[in-house]
Amino acid sequence: MMEYLTAHWLEIVTTALGLIYIWLEYKASIWLWAVGIVMPAMQVWLYWNHGLYAFAGLTCYYTLAAVYGLAVWKYKKTRKSHQPLPIVYMPRRLYGVAAASILVLWGVTYYILLSFTDSPTPVLESLTNAFSIIGLWALSRKFLEQWLFWIVANTISCVVYAMTDMPYYFLLYGLYNVIAVAGYFKWKREAKK
């Protein structure tokens, strides 16, 4: 048992942090960003050791984006009332930009993985990265649609984790999807049009 825990301790700890993170996201708590800084910083090593290089790079992005998200949620107030940033629908004009960004990010990341790494899942890993980058950006703006980006990213991640023998993360991202669906409906009730 100790050998197993020694071999998987980082996956177990970051899984626990991931559960805390998704709960805080569901509650729209600003504290999600604090966990969002610590957890991905720890995940870099975990992903690198499993050959998931795009995921390792993505966690570096997550760490920096969490700092940005914290600043936006803490300091950006609505213009009229100086209240915290509300949950809103993503403006339709950004749909095309988000879709184009996903395609470009997918292509660039796929090319890098294929050309410079021995990633076991370059297509899926790069697609997950693309949806995750846009999902985190949408979360930082408190767009309701951020949950939809995460549902796609989490589903693909489950496949990657099953293929790379990461059982805790497979379960974590499966749970993320359940919470993402619940979060979508919770945020939808709270969204301001």
C-alpha cells in the first residue's frame, strides 16, 4: 500500500485540490483562483512524467491565467454599481472568435506535439488544450458558456487519462463533467442577460 501511495501521491494530492477547485468554481467563489494557482503548478511534473507535454504546458498557462482570473474577479467591477463581476452570457460576437481560436490553438499545439515530442495522444491532448484555454478565458470573464468548453475538454481528458493509466484523473475529470453540467444550470439561473 505504501508503495502505491508513494508512486501516486502527486496524482492523489492534485486530485483532492481539483475537487476543491471545481466545488469553488460551481459556487462562483473567488477562492477558486487560489487553488487554481497552486494545483497546476504541482501538475506540471505529473504530466511531464506521463509524457503529456501539452498538458504540462497547459498547466503553466493555468497558473498564469489563475493570477489573471483572480485580478479580474477581484478588481473588475460593473461600471454602474461597482459590484463584483456578474455571471453573464458570452456575447454572440465572440462565438466565432472562440471557435477560430480553438481551431488555431488545436493546430499549433498538435504540430508542436507531433514535431517535437513523443506524446502518446497528440490529437486529443492538443484538442483538450484548445478547449481548456478558451474555457479558462471564458471563466475569467464569468461567461456562462465557460461550462460548455469545460464539458468538451473534460470528456476528451477522460479518454486521454484512460489511455495513459491515470485512474485518479480519469475519475476526477468524469466528476468534473457531472459538476460542469450542474454548474452550467446553476450559473444559468444566476446569469444576467
